[in-house]
Amino acid sequence: MILRTVNRWIEKLRKDEGGREAHQQEFIQKLQRNYNDEKILALELEAEAQLLPYDHLKQEVLEIARKEHEHAQKIAQLIRELGGEVDTRIESSYQAKPDGEFTQLLRVEKELGERLMEEANWAEDYGFLHHARVLRELDAEHHMNMENIERVIMRVNAIV
Ligand SMILES: [Fe+2]
């Protein structure tokens, strides 16, 4: 009787273990996609910055881009903590196409922030609590970056 109970218990533990591994793989894939999108956003911001007519505006946008590179690094760290390998090819393969429009980048900032929040909820549901916390911090930074980009848009509009 006891043996049967213990056996059932071991079987359940084994299943949970397998489940966690599957979730871990799924999570790594989600984070890799986030890593790529953070890098793309950073590269687009850098390219846009080069088109700006004033150095102080350029510096401001480069600072936002720096934050986005930092986000990618933090996500890379989360991937490594899950035992995954980070695919960094996007950095050299992506071709940014600046067009002087920041509204599109504002939307990307917003969408990416929302997705980080969704991933954070997902991570929390599956017990990746530290990861969830980091993702929420990144989402908060996206809100700050959105405000900064809005300020840049207003200044650019004031110049034209
Ligand atoms: Fe970001």
C-alpha cells in the first residue's frame, strides 16, 4: 500500500519535472524572440538618431537605444540562466530603415512592453518568479522610453 503510494508520488514528480523542462524550452523560445525584438528596436532607434538635425536630440535618442540594448542583454542573461544559448545573429543581420518617423517606433515600444508583461504573467504561472520580476522591470522601462520618445517627437515637430 505504502509502496504504491510512493510509486505514484515518484511518477507525479517525474511528470512535473518533464513538464518544467518543456516549459523551460518554450520560455527560452519566447525570450529569444524578445531578445531579437529588443535588438531590432535598438538598431532602429540608432538609425533614426543619425537623421536628427540636432546633436542634443540625437544624444537623447541614442540614450533610449542604449537602454534597449541593455534590455536585450538582460534577456540574454535570463536565457542563459535557463540553460539556453543566445542567438545574437540579429545584431549583424538586421538592416534598419530609418524614415524620420518616430511614431512607428513608439508603437513598437508599446507592443514590446505589452508582450514583456504577458511573458511575465506566463513566467509567474509556471514558477519562473525571478524571470517574471526582471520582465516586469523591463516593461516599466518601456513606459519610460515611450515618454522619452514622445518628448523627442514633440521637439522634432517644434523644429519643423
Ligand atoms: Fe526594451
